[in-house]
Amino acid sequence: MGRGHVPLSTSVDAHQLHRFFDDKVAGVRASTADAPPPSFTTAPPGCVLSTFQTLDVDDVASEIRKLSDKQCVSAF
């Protein structure tokens, strides 16, 4: 699915897809419920983000297309 590929199945409707993601989010929340709160540290002195470049949608899409296709069996 995506990147020009034909979906593996047309039997999944919007309700099922929505439920899948709701269940996925609930599972992540349950598995991290007892995790300590995040901690942050300040950047070291002299650390500067001085150069930025504007990206357009085509730039981002081009880089995403370069990524390998991945999937995890445990997610299905």
C-alpha cells in the first residue's frame, strides 16, 4: 500500500482501519503507562542550529521514496 503499490486487500473498511489505530494507540499507552516521565537536558554551550533550508513537498516525497519498504508482522 502506498508508493504506487496496489493494496493487499480491499476488505478493510474505514471503520476497521480506525479501530486498528485506536487499538494500536491504546496498546502503546498501556505498555508505557508505568514509564518514568521524560527527562530533558540542555544543549551544551556553543551548540547552535545556524543553517536551515526550506523543503517543499517534492523534496520530502523524494526522500521518503528512497526509504526501504518496511513492515512489522507484530503490527498485523
